[in-house]
Amino acid sequence: MKNFKMGLMALALTFAIGSAFTTKATAHKKAFAGLFWYQVDASQKTVGSPIYSNDTKAQALAEPTQDCDDASAVMCQFGSTNGSLPTGTSAAGADSDHRINTQN
């Protein structure tokens, strides 16, 4: 009986040590912060102050305040984490999460 208890203790200790070293890696998704959305001219440069503030792309598309119907422009709005970009800042090369095209 003594050997049986020792065996159970050893087994329990093995599981305890094993579980201490095998933790599940938790993927932490960073919540996407809202952006400041600027109107962009035909040369892909910002125009004026932000037309939306702290909005995701989906929010900006859901409640448009500016017309983006100029078919000659590739991008009509640019999203930036900076809320005070000077007019004329280049938005060329912005990734798809930071741009709203004229034809979505």
C-alpha cells in the first residue's frame, strides 16, 4: 500500500510539473484603434482637417459625410493615427486599412 501511495504521489507530481511548463499561449488581439480620416485630392495629398475622428474604416464607410464619387481619383480618404496632419501630406502608398477608394 505504501508503494501504491508513493506511485500516486509521483504521478501527481509529474502532472503538476508538466502542467506548470505547458501553458497555453494566448493570442492577444489588439483592438484596432480608430483613425483620423482626411479627404484626399487627386494627387493623393490630404486636404484640410480630419472629416472623421477616432473611426475605424468600417465606421467611416457606414456614415459618410463627404462624397467620394470622383471616378478619376484612386483614393478619396486617408486614415491616419495623427489627428493634426498638415494639409498636403502625401497619402500615397497607404495600405488598404488606411484608405477609402472611390469605388469600394
